[in-house]
Amino acid sequence: MTADAVLFWILAAITLAAALTVVLVTNPVYSALSLVMTMVGISALFVTLNAYFIAGVQLIVYAGAVMVLFVMVLMLFDLKHELQAFTQGKVSGAIKIGVVGMLSGLIVGAILMSSGTSTVPAVAAEGDQTKALGKILFSQYLFGFEALGVLLLVVAVGAVALSRSKGGTHAKH
């Protein structure tokens, strides 16, 4: 195996471990941090595949903006009372085990089906595609980016204000 293949498999194992941690950890904040690690690992996998633009978008959109919004939503909930919502009954336990079994079967089936040798044709680098896309996005669609930035700022301020208000989850009593 080449060094690129070894690096790819190491990053894939780290990404898979972080993704499993998202599901297995009971603390939602640790789960959110593990999800960020998963997104960073996916971005690193894109870098090993020479897809630099997709890797950058993965970091900016998912690991950046989406996870910030997710953490702000976590601020709004009273996490101590949320644990009581999960039941420990026999029926829900059987459903959970069944879903995990089906998901494991799908993963094993996907690995077995993809174990055959296939070659992916290399994409011809046309140098200035990313530059041209950036010029279009920041000239013709600049208002959309600015409006989204203001919207995200309002959401962040609103989440903090709601969580600190009287009766909020983090209110000082």
C-alpha cells in the first residue's frame, strides 16, 4: 500500500471512531464535540482525495456554522430533565437493538459489496474553477452571504438571551 492509502485508512478509522462516539456518549455536549471531530475527519478524507474545495466547504459549513447552531440549541434545553425522557422499557430496548442490528448489517453489506477492485478516473485539474466560483459567489450572490451572516448573528444573540432569561435553562436564580 502507498502512503496515501495508509493515511486514508488511518483518517477513516479516526472518523469512524468519532462518529461512533457521537452515538455512544450520553453527554450531549461531548456528542456535539465528537460530531465536530467527525466533520473535521471527513474534511481530511476529502483532502486525501485531492478534493480541496469540498474539504474547505465541509469545514466551513458543517464543522463551523451547523455545529455552532447545534451548540446554541443545546444551551436552550435543561439537560438534567431531558435524561428522564428516555425510557428503559423492554419494548424500547428491543427496538434499539433491532435498529443497531439492521444498521450493522447495512454497514457490513456495504463493505462486502465495495471490497471489489475499482478504479476512479482522475479528474483533470482545470486550475481556475474554484477562483471563478468564488468570484461569482462574492459578486452576484453577496447579498445572500451578508443576509445569512446577520441571521446567524441574530440567532446566536437570541439563543443566549433566551437561555439567560427568567425561567431559562441557565438563568441565575
